Amino acid sequence: MLFLCQHGFESLLERELGGAGLTVVETERGWARAEPLVGDAIEMSLDELAFPQLVMTSIRELRGESVNALAQQLADYFFESLRGERLEAAWPCVFQMVSEVVGLGRRASAVEKAFGELLKKKLSRVAKLAVLDLPRGAGAARGLFVFFADFGRVFVARDAWLGGQRRMADDESAPSRSYLKVEEAYIVLGREPLPGETVVDLGAAPGGWSYSAAKRGARVIAVDNGPLKGGAVNHPLIEHRLEDAFKFQPAPGVGYDWLFCDLVEEPHHVIQNIVTPWLAQGWCRRFVINLKFGHVDALGLLTELRAKESPFVLYARNLHIRHQYHDREEFTVVGELNS
């Protein structure tokens, strides 16, 4: 299997895979190749992993010195894998590469174009159904997934697992870059705020997450002693409360559809003083919570978040812990409260 992650976090990916019963046989910029330690035994599902953004399963390695050589090998592999299979619907045909290697993007694009021409000549109907982008959302996907590790080295697979992480489009009115993190989190969860729903955003300033919910028609209470900026300022659906996020609690009998929390605080402090009471008391129905691991052991924190005594495990379902595309040294945790 080939695991793709954010560049700079390869060592944490390797440690996480080791804890999941996989041994990493090779790692480079933004990826790791791994195999089960014993037979096919993996100690946790792919969906439980935090650092992989995409996993290519049953990979094949191809090597070639020229664009045409690589394209022909990809075509041969794809045509062979299609035996007994009939593609009747749109399918992902995705070419990715190590972005830090200068010129590799041009090589990948040239091979993609040459492969597309070969596909059209032999299977024009199948070629017309190809979608040149990853499916939106998380979970298993079948198509053609190609990853360029270098100019003459390519990994290819028909099946992949997606963590839901992906680059999001910016918004000129968004108050901060953090807006992108919550936009990405909706994809991981498979749900976003709806018109008329209620949101509490703890540590809201400068208001990126509040703005994201309000632009969808949700009513937001933005809790922060700091000022809001950009599209969050004077937004008719955002009520700014100048209060301490750690002291804010709903009025008796009041609950909210969503809890947002993105605080630059020690993660255990956030878990103890915000996550635990909000989830245990059922003050929200869904949550998007960002936890910083820059000053703690990231894998140790992951273990705690997954433990049976964790408030996330005790009180939530549809729980996902991800190191997102737009995250830095932080995890984004999403889920829904047990009904």
C-alpha cells in the first residue's frame, strides 16, 4: 500500500502506521510504502488513521525513462485490470506527484495526456467517463490512481481509500486562513451547517469558522474577547459575544446544532474544559474541534483521543480524527453526539 500525507509529516505517518500493524518499507517526501507486519492483519481500519490523506491499495510500481514508455505501461496495466469489468459510470482518473520536485508536475501532465490518447483510441466510451479529480468525500473509491514518486518512477492502483482531506477554494471575504480548515472538515464529516441551524464558535476571532457557517445560513454565536474581521464583521447571522471561550456555557435547557472550537491552547486543557463538558452534557449535536499538537507528542495525543475513556469515544459517533490538508501541527476532530 502507498500512503500519501502532507509533506513534513512523514515521520509521524510512519509511527502511526507502525502502531496500526504496518511496517514501512520506504518513505520519501509526502509518502510512505507499507506492508502488514503479519499476513494481511491490520490492527485498525484505514478510516481510523489520521495522517494519510489517500491510500493506494494493491499498488504496482512502473519505471520508464520517457513519457511514452510510462504512458504505455499505464495503459497496459489499466487494460489488463479491466478484464471482466465494465465501467458504466463516471470513474476517477487521478494523477498526483511529489509537488516539491521541480518539473515533476510537467512530466506527470505529459504522461497523463499521452495515456489519455491511448485510452481514447482503444476505449473511447470509457475515456469519456473519466473524471480527472478525486471524489469528494471520504471512503473507498475505484478508478485509476497514479502517483509520480520521481520522473521515471510511478505507483499505480485501481483502488484507493480517501480520508476526505483536500485543498479548498479560498473566499475573499473570509477573515483568515483558518476558514479553509473548517470547510475541509465538512467533507470529512460528510455534513455541513444548514440554513436555520445554530452554531457556537468558541475562540471565534477573527471569525473564519463563524463566517463559514453563516454564509450557509446558520445562526452563529461567536465567542471571543478578540475582534472579528472580514466577512464576519456585522454579519446579520453572527452574534459576537465578548466572553472567555472556556467559561461560556449554554443557558439551562438550551442546546446547539454545532460546536466549533479552534483555540491556540494546550490540547488537554481544551479537552478537559471544553470537549468533555460540551459532549457529556449534550450541549451540541455535532462538532468540529481543532487540537494543536506542536508542543505535545502527536502520536501520544492520538492514542488518548482514541482511548475508550476519551470523551470523543464515550459520547460521539461518526468520529474522525484527521491531519487535514490545511492543518499545520494540529488535528481536526469531527463527529456527532450519540442519540
